[in-house]
Amino acid sequence: MPFYVSPEQAMRDKADYARRGIARGRSCVTLQYAGGILMVTPNASSALHKISELYDRIAFAAVGRFTEYEALRKAGVTYADLTGYQFDRTDVSVRSIANYYAQNLDQIFTQSLKPYEVEIVVAEVGTQPDNDQIYRITYDGSVSDEPGFVAFGGQADQVADVLKERFSDGMSLTEALSAALAALAAPSSGSSGSSSSASGNNGQPAELTAAELEVAVLDRARAHRTFRRLRGARLEELLAESREASSSSGSESGSGSSGSGSGSSKSGSSGSSGSGSSGSSGSGSSSRRSSGSGNSGGEPPTGPSAGGSDGIPKSGK
């Protein structure tokens, strides 16, 4: 005769199974910046995308089992297209798509023997930053509104902690990418005393290259289809600028603390020749910092024009 399992135990077992499957993957980050919404995830494959377009101003990102979230992505595209065809394109909203995904995942979780090992984020860019919407849908159909940013999949807690410290309203695209890279590197930097710290937890390297990243944006400036992938030369340029900005901010904070220390020593030992030499060296370093900071200009263009191809930087601009 079959064994009896209480409904509470069955649901706990399903939830544990789904969480373990999702945690085996790599984390994904979605965050707002001044020009729209940025999505970043480590992904070395050029064919199996974690980030995709759903509709004109709506994007989709997922972690977990590829075959399962790819089926959900196609279902979401079909739902959005049918809704826009039957009614109007403006009637397609990210909230309705999030509810559609929640209903399907809830039904699968409660009625199927095996739950989906997926976690989904759908985002819609508005005409103003206050109108941006980001929704997170978990394996059991739970929906949460995530203002500003969200990290999911893998070691999402560690990634979210770093992202919370570095996120701020009105960031440029370079600053947002720098914050995302620092957050995704958090699990590898947090592993101490192991020989695998160079490669990081879950296979995440300490410094991700353009070939190991999948990056896309919802560009607020575009009128119709706002989704665009960042890759190739354009992504290399953004990575270099974000890491340069991150290193310069770190050096400025370090030199600021050393400058305050030299000031206190100079006040304590007034009239000594050593304080004069330290003052001259401090002024020289500050001049070098000011000349180095002058090299960083404004935010680069967010990519090629509507008729161009992704990954090719604009020339002469």
C-alpha cells in the first residue's frame, strides 16, 4: 500500500527541491539606472540566453533549469502578443505578465510531482524612473514588487547585500554596471581559506570578462522596442570604464584617509622638517589625483542608434 505523506511535508519537500536547483545556478542582477533598467548575469553561452525581450518595453530574466524557463518565456511572449493584438499594445503591462506567470507556476507547484526549478524577474521601463516596475516570481508562484534592484538565483543573499550598499537613485549606466559586477563578485570574494577562492563559489570568477557576461538594457530613450543587448566592443568599453571608475573611487577614498593622517601628524609636530616634506608629497599626490580624475568624461552613449547593430561603438562621438 502507498505511504501517506502529509500535504505540509509534500510542499516542504517540493520547496526544498526547487530551492536547491535554483541555488546551483549563477545569480542574476536587475537594477534601475538613470536611462532605464539594466540586467546582468554571468553566462558564457551565446545561444542559451537568460535575459530576453518579452514586449516593447518589457524584459525577462530567469535562473534555474533552462528548458523550464525557456518554456515560460515563450508562453509569456505568446500571452503578450495575443493581448496586444486583441486589445491594444498599451494594454500589455508587466503586472499582467507577472500575474500570468504566478498563476502558471502556482499550478505547477501544487499539482505536479516535480516543481519548476526556476526564478523569474520581469521588468518594464517607463517614460520616467518613477514608472519603472520590477517583479520577482518564485518557483511556487509568489510575486514580489522589487523597487530599485533585485538579485536572484545562486547566492542571492550575498549579492543583494553588496548591491544594497552600492545602489543609489539616478546612477549612470557605467555606475550601474560597476555596482552589478561588484555584487556578482561577492560570493567569490566571500570564500576564505579555500584554494577555489580564485575561481569563486558556483564557478563565479572574481573578475568577469565580456565573454562571460550577458548584459541587456531597457533603454528609456527609445520610443518603441526598448530592449537591447550589450555585447562585443560596446560591452568591453563599458566594462573598462566601470572598472576604471571603481578603482579611481577606491584610490580616492584611500588617499583621503592617508591625507587626514598626515594632517594630524603635522599638527602634532609643528615646526619639524618631516612635516614639511609630507605636506609637499601630499600636495603632489592630490595634484596627480585631480589630473587623473579629469580624464573621466560624461557618460558614454548607451549604444548604437535604432538602425545599427549591437556591440559596435559609435565613431567620432
